[in-house]
Amino acid sequence: MTTTTFSDVVRFAADRATLDDLDLFSQAAKEGQARLDQERMDSLTEGQDIRLDRLQDRQLNDLTGKIHSINLTSRRPVAVVVIDENSLWALQGHHVYARRIPKGATSYSLTVPLACVFSR
């Protein structure tokens, strides 16, 4: 008896799969990604060190901080994140945020989609 590995499946998809096969793979991949994203979001907790990513405002991607609170009741769950000192410094250097962040601020909170919050 032989065991089929994931590499075998990928090789099949690349070499011999039909469009119908690829549609099935594509759907399975989307479902798998959604499951993993949900598991990641479910594991996030208040006070956890995080990194932001996948935000439309690219200036906010890669900022780091801590989760202050999580709101799961909105249509799209959100987190209030307090960015850390290094990220605050970086954000103050951006012309849009420099006007929003009070001079001398030592912390700054952002409300972001929970889907864009990743543990560090």
C-alpha cells in the first residue's frame, strides 16, 4: 500500500488536473484558509502582543502593539489596538497620522478589523 503525500497531490494538480479538479482544489483552499483565519482570530486575547497586516491603509501594516479590547458583536469583528512606542514613532512620521496623533502622545489606539491582527 502506498501513501499519497501532499506533494503528490500538488504534482497531480500541476501535471494532470482538469479544470473541474482545479476548481475543487481552489474551493478547498479557500475553505482551508477561512478555517485557519477563524482559528487565528479565535486565539487572540486582550493584552496579547500583536502585529498588524493585510490592512488597506498600508501605512498601518507591520505596526506592533497590544490588543486593548475585542468586539465580536459587530458585523465584522474588530479590535482596539494600542500601538507600541516604536510603531507610534513610525506613525508620527507619516503626514496623515502626524496630524491625528497629539504632540507628546505616549500611546495611540487604532480600531482595526480582527482579521488584520496577528499574534507576535
